[in-house]
Amino acid sequence: MADSSSLSSHLSPHLEPSCPPRSGGLPLASLLALALAGFVTILTEALPAGLLPQISAGLGVSQAMAGQLVSLYAIGSLVAAIPLTAATQRMRRKPLLLAALAGFVLANSITTVSGSYALTLLARFVAGVAAGLLWALLAGYATRMVPPHQSGRAIAIAMLGAPLALSLGLPLGTWMGQHLGWRLCFASMSVLALLLMAWVQLRLPDFAGQPAGQAFGLGQVFRLPGVRPVLLVVLAYVLAHNLLYTYIAPLLAPANLGAQIDRVLLVFGLMSVLSIWITGLLIDRHLRALSLASTGLFLLGAVLLALAMELPAAVYLAVAVWGLGFGGLPPLLQTALAKSAGPAADVAQSMLVTSWNLAIAGGGMAGGVLLAQWGVAAFSPAVLLLMLLSLAVVLLAKHHGFAAAQP
């Protein structure tokens, strides 16, 4: 097994070259297909949260039990991302992406017709497994379609589907479920994933997996300079985010904004879209500055909440600042990790997926403990501590992980 410091130089000559467009521009049709894959992934994950009353009635279970449809999805991603990505390193990329999308077609189709709670849980687990594989593929796929100096922008475009799913897809899906039936929502997701499979087959280039004998071990990738700082920021930042996002309803209660949760989330979503647009324009030249800005903005939002969580205007401002900081985070982290891992990017991305889902689960559990023991007033101090840790890691990782672009 090659030493981590020589991994990139030892293996990169054997990798299949990327295929940038002849005109020198970005392959937008292909990158938008990846973005739509992310849209399908995030919306499939989040739909049950907006349709708990309808799903619980349809399956004959409590809303708490219906909420486990989200948990099983996260568990599927958590347990499958690293082993599945490691096991498929040698496979070509397009068939893997198509297999992941087929998983969404299957899982959402079963959810559409199932009258069994147990079968629906199994379908959600399958969807989570598909999501774990898909998220591990997206960043590497995007970077191999463009020249190295455009890799960050390519990842930002490929990640655009995530904030759009939360800011536009989830409200629309919730409306559809309330007025047309929740099963139609999941049927629509199956159709969308099926159409996307045709788009991928027709428009996306295919790339080889790792050559025989050049697969990467987890420990080998973990020891690469820059990988550990990025993963630590994933854990701390996303844990802080999910402390607030998961418990946004009780967090809004002191300002009497409980009836405006849809508007608050819309503000967050729109600012996230603006954030990812700005990130896409600047990421290839200013990765470090954007990473510092992202952590700093979320830290500022947490300070605003700590100081004035009973004032509606302050809460809206804090949520806007938080969304502006968070929206560009996924492409920033994935780009930083891809640059740190080099040819081992897919394995590193599977670690990011696992860390992200650990942070999601941790946010739900830690937030529940904080809420039960000390109330919502404890959220802001916890978030402040986590974001100070994130900011410190980004500041210290100036040579590897969150390094400045070379002139």
C-alpha cells in the first residue's frame, strides 16, 4: 500500500483523463443532470417530514413512527456509503450512477403502493443506500468532466439540486401531498428518477473506475493531508446546523413565529440558493476565503439568535445569515476534500457522506437532550461552540484542506 504522501503522484498518471468540453465552457447539460440527481436524493429524504400526518394516516401508524421513515433513510446512507463505494472502486462510473438512480425508482415506487409500514421502512432503507452511493459519486463525476481549474464551479453546479430541493421542492411536495395525496408525491419522484436515468444515459460521459491493484484503503485515504480537517468541519458544522434545523419549530416559539415556519424556511432556502450561486462563481479562486466566510456567517447567525431570539426581525435576520453561510457549504467541503484526496476522491467523498449523516443523527439526538433538559435557550451556546471549533479548524488548515489557491 502506497504511503499517503505519495499517493496522488503515484497513481494519477494511470487515471482516465477528464473530458472537458471542446469549447472550453462548462458541460452544463451534464452537470445539471447531476444537480437533478441531488434534487431527487434530498427531496426523497425530506418528503416524509412535510407529510407526516398524511403518511401516518395512510399507513395506520403514529406520526412518531412515520418520522422513522426519515431515520431509516439516513441509516441506509450511513451504513452503505463507505463499504459500497470501496467495493465499487473499479467499476465504471455511469453504470454506478444509473444503479443508484434505479434504487430511487424502486424505493419510491414501493413507497407509492405499499400499505405495509415494515415494507415502506425497507424501501426507505434502500433509498438511503442509493443516496449513500450517489453522493459519493457526484463530486468526482463533476470534476472529471471539466479541466482542473473549473472543478470547484463544476461541483457547485452539481450541488445546486440540494438547496433547490429544500427551498422549492419540499414546499411544492408538501402542497401536493396535502391536496393530491402523499402517494402521488412519491410516484412523481419515481417518474422523475426514471426520466433522469434516460438523461444520464444519453448525455453523461462515462469514466473508468480505479485500475486493478490501485484501490484505496480507508486508512490510507484518511491519512492524506487535508482529509481529516475537512471531515472534522463536516462533523462540527453539520451538527450545529442540524441542531437548529431539526428543531426549528420550538426555536421559533419565543418570537411567536411558530405559524410562520414555512416563511422562515423559505428565507433560509432562498439565501442558500444565493449562497451556492456566489460560491459557484468564486470557489475555484477563493476556496479558503469562502470557507472562512461560510463558518463566520453561521457563527454570526448563532450570535444573533443568542442575543435576540425573542425578536421576530432578529430571528429572520439570523436565519438569512445562517442560510447565506450554509448554502455554499456542500460544494466547499466536497471541493476541499476532492483536492485533498486527489485520485482517491470517491472514497474520501464516501467518508464525507458518512460524517454528514452522523452529524444529522447527532443533531437530532443532541437537540432532543438539550430541549428536554434546558429548553431552546441552550441551542445557541451549543451552536456557538461547534462553530468556533469549525472556524478554528479552517483557520489552522491553511496548507492542506482549506488551502488558498496557488497563483
